[in-house]
Amino acid sequence: MTKRPVRCSLLALSLLGLGLLLPGPAEGRLPDALFRRPPRARVVPHVREKHGERFVDPFFWLRQRDNPEVIRYLKAENAYTRHFMRDTEPLQETLYQEMLARIKETDFSVPRRHGPFLYYERTEQGKQHLIHCRRRDQAGAPEEILLDENALAVGRSCFDLGTFEVSPDHRLLAFSVDDKGGETYTLQVKDLATGRLFPEAIPNTSPGVAWANDNRTIFYAVLNESLRPWRVYRHVLGDDPARDVLIHEETDDRFNVGVTTTKDRRFLLITSDSNTTSEVRVLDADRPAGEFMVLIPRREEVQYAVEHHGSSFFVVTNADALDFKVLEGSDRLVAAPSAAASAPAVAAIAWREFIPHTPGVKIDDLEVFADWLVVQERRGGLPRLRYCDAATRTFREITFDEPAYSLWIKGNEEFDLPYLRFHFSSLVTPETVYDFHFPESRLELRKRKEVLGGYDPSTWQVERLAATASDGTRIPISLVYRKGLVRDGSAPMYLTGYGAYGSNSDPYFSSNRLSLLQRGFVYAVAHIRGGDEMGRQWYLDGKRRHKMHSFTDFIACAEFLIREGYTSPGRLAISGASAGGLLMGAVTNLRPDLWGAVVADVPFVDAISTMLDPSLPLTVEEYEEWGNPEHPEDYASIRAWSPYDNLAARAYPPMLVIAGLNDARVMYWEPAKYVARLRTLKTDANPLLLKTNMGQGHAGASGRYDFLREIAFEYAFILKVLGLLPPSSATPPAP
């Protein structure tokens, strides 16, 4: 007979109320009996009546962050989670030490040329954060430490560096810091010669600034009460920020604003972006006191991004091009005659096609150099790179021979570089930095991240498979496992996915993942609709009223892998974060019988309540992603998959749900409400854990060692509930 969970003991709750039951080791001094039963949140019915539906939400009150009872409940859940996981503590330590032993703790990035300097980051053993450095580009030049994140993080439970932007003359550094996890940053400027900070500290900014070419004017964006970047200001060093000039205000709540410069530093850019629409304003970077001009007026459902090269603007856009094309136009900023006096000036540019639209080949980015142009695109579900001489404009491709991989362009600050720097990774290849030298068409390996302890990629097998979705669509799956796997369903599997915002889940290497692979796991990524892996239509087919495709695609992938003998339901663990956490909640409602373990990290699980509250961060701008539940059709669509609203009295698999108290993207109360309601409905005795990081935000632990402990905790939960918990002295087999 299934035992119903009972309330946490009154003594435990009393101690919580007195502040004596705190997160961390202090709880170990109290009797284990206090935490042996999961706490029950108080039921306070809240009625939602919308479009003819009456929904009673018993835990709406958990949104009251300032209510001490809410904090007591979260701490009680943490205490119960720690009690349940207490027998895994030796395993957690083993996993942590394994992962730590694979990392080169004292290391440095490949230096990147920028002006007269080589810039790089390094880490030191025992320190949580990066140290940002440079040296002059000449033999024997000494190192300069520009910013030591470890020094800035002292005394802070959370530390996140946002802006890091050196002035054009390389004398000043604009940087910003968030020490709460809520993604609101304080902007400061440092004199790199003296180490002195300028007196002004500008709060409530978003990451990213743009320096004008006078080396004393910066442009930055500030957040409104919903944490939306909505205003751009101009600041002159030494001035009172209260007198900064408002340059642009974005009144449409769907749009965020950001500032940057073109790579050649000719123009300043203010970009207004929603999930579907873009508009860019430009200004000569030598004239920071001038007026910005709209390059192309916004048009609904049309996105574009801007670069500059020679005497031309280049625009990557989806205007009449589902998978994007590239346009070119003169950089002569002459206002169109029809521009109204009260409206911002609009540039009169005749655009011509540079790279035409090719259906099924999505253009992601254009990288410009003085003599070369590079286009990053996606074909067949994989990223590709093509390049051309800026004079001849005849494209050639850089090819790769792995079946599934990730690549990203990074470290190309200098406009006149004769090479492209990019990073490459796959399920078996650690992150690798390459320089591709254009004149010789030569690929130079600059650095491959070391995996200590004798990692051998030939031990592992990589496959690229495809499952058939319910509508016949073929869904790619990337997976890796130890060679010699017997496909009899006995292997445990870790399956993950995302499927939202057009964000790609390209496969990459993780040395942490080896702790599962060495224990016999198959690791798999489901490239479901809602991402952009297979082109723009792939994204459109997994958003708004087509969102259910994301969930049924994931289930189809799991069923295929089970049918093919890679795993079995009782051995299948699934994990996802944020919108991937939504995925976890939705597929658990749809097919709870398929999963042996579920990890939902900062999951967007209370979709209707959140999308009905336009005061919350992201809500209005994400109407274009999920729909606006004020509209009956959108309400019905979200209602069909919203995890919280679709919980039912049935058996659920073992679950670990993770929240961040300071999360500004997925509010802590979404996972808290989800767990509280699921406790009242589930008919099984399987574990259901809520772990709230009381001092962190959406990204979890900010320090690299703390992050490893979070991964060790997740892996230990999976191993325990799958019945793979070893004796505390056990170590994984050698690779």
C-alpha cells in the first residue's frame, strides 16, 4: 500500500521559523527524523477564471517572496532533499573529485590579438573565477591583470561579470557586475594604467556597452521595472550619471534594446529586438553627440542584423527569406525624404542581394575582416563555415569530418586579421580552438582543452540517428557511448533536449559527462522542433500553437531509443533546464511511464499563470514564443501542455526539481508550486525533491567548483533512483 507523505514535523518548522534551520552543514546537527517526510505547503485556494475555465490553484500564494512562511517552506524542502540524498554524499564527493581531476585547474585561453595587445583569460588552482589579462604583442612583454573576478567576488554569494569592454585606445575598461543572480548589473569604468575606478557607478544596466571613438563616451542600456532593457543613454566619463542623455526609449514591451559597434569601429549600433522583429539605429562612431538614424524601419516578423565593411552595410535578414539572406547597401547615411520631422531619421539605402536565400540552408551570421568575409550557416542539421576574398567574393567551405559537432566563432576582435578564429567541439572532441588562415586555406590547431587522467576519444562511439515523429517528421538524435555496447536495453541512458527560441542543442564535449559514460551510460541529445537545428521552419514548427511538437518529438526519440535496445524505461534518465525544464515537465505528464528519473532545472512549468502576468520579466516579449493566454486560442494551446496545469492523480517517476530564489527568468515559485501540487496528486512512493539555491539566479552556481558540486549532486540523484548507487568506496571503471 502506498504511503501518503505527511507534513514536516512542527518542531522542524518551528526551528525554521527561528532561523535555526539553515541551508548547509548546520542541518546535520539536528535529528534526521525531522526531515524524513517531505513538507507539505499550506493549501490556499486561488481561483483563475479564464475563457470559460475555472481553475483552482492551491499554491498561488507561494509567489509571496516576502512572506516568511514561503522561505520556511523552501528551506524545509531543502532539508528534506538533503536528508534523502544523505546516503549519496560519499558518491557526490567521489563524482566531484573525478570531475575536478579531469580539469587543468591552472590554465589560460589562447591569446587573441586586439590592437597592440594580446588579451586572454586564465584560471588558478583553488580559485572559482576568471582572471582577465593582457600583454603587449612583443617578445618578453609582462602580463597586466585587467580584472580579477576572484577579488571582486570576495564576500559575495553570487558573482556574474556582464560587460567587459576595452576602450578603442585600450586605456580604459568598462565592466559590470551582478552579485544577486537577478541579472541587473552595475556598470563601472577602470583606468587600466593606474587601476583607479572612475567615481560613477551606474546601477540597473544590462550587459553590453559601446565605446565611441573619442574614448570617453559610452552608450549603455538600463532596465525597467520588469527587467527589460528599454532605454539607451549616453554617458561622458566624469559626468554625473543622473545627467546622462536619453538616446532611445523602446516603448513596445516586446522589444529589448542593446548597444554595440560594427567590427571595423566605424559605426555605433542600437538594436531593438523582439523574438520576431528587429530594428537597428546607426551613428558614426567618431560623432557620438550626433543623431542615430534608423537603418531599416521595423516590419513585423522581419529580423535583421548589421555589419559594416569597406563602404557598405551588410544585413543578414529573413525579409522574404525564411532561412535568411544577406543584403548589401551603401553606407552613405542620407535620410529618406519622407521622414517626418518628429520621427527618427531613416536611411535612404538601395539594397542589393549579396547572398541569396537558399531554402533549407539557414544563414546564422556574417563575420567581416578587412580582406575576407565569412558566413556561418546550417545545412543538414549541422553548422558550416564558408569564406571568400572580399574582392572576388567567390566562396569556399571549411569542412569537418565528424558526424555531429558544435562550432562557434569567437576571438576575432581585430578587423585586419588574416585568419578566422573559431571553437569546435563534439561528443568526443574537447573544446578546440582553431585559426583558419585565409590566404593558404590552412587550419591551425591553437589549443585543445586538456582532459587530465588519460582520456582516449577512441574509447567512445558517436552516432547520428533519427526517430520518426507522430506526423512522420524525422527527428535527429546525437549520442555517444562506450564502444562494444550491447543493445539489449540494459544500459542506463541520460537523454536531454531543449526545443525553444530557435536555440540549437548542438552536441559538445563535457569532461564531467565522462563520470556517467564510464559507468555505462549512453548520453543522447534529441534535436526536437522548437530549436533551429534543421532551419527556420524547424523552429516555427515547435512554437506557439505548434509547441506540442517539441514534446511529442522528445517522446518519439525516447521510444525509438528504447525500441532499438539502447536503454529501457526503468534505465532512462532525462534532464533539461529552463525551457528544457518545461520539456521535462510536459513529457512527464504525457508519458510518466517512460522515465526512470527526471531532472528539471529552473523549469518553466507554470506557464499560464506566468504568461497571464505582464508585470513579470519576459512575459510580454514571450507572447511571440508561447502565445498570449488573454486570447482564447492561445490559452487553449498553452493549457494543453502547461506542466503545472496538467498534473493529475497518477504515478510519476522519481524527480529532482531545481530552483533559484533570485531567478529573474523563471521565478522560484514556478518549480516550488509544481512540487507542492504534485505532492498532493501523485499516487506513487517515488522520490520528489525540490532544491532551491537560496542565493543564486537562473544560471545556478557562479563559481566553477560550486558548479561541479551541483553536477555531482544531479548525477548522484540519477544513479541512486536508477538503482546504481555504489558502495561509498566504489570508483568508476577506467576508461
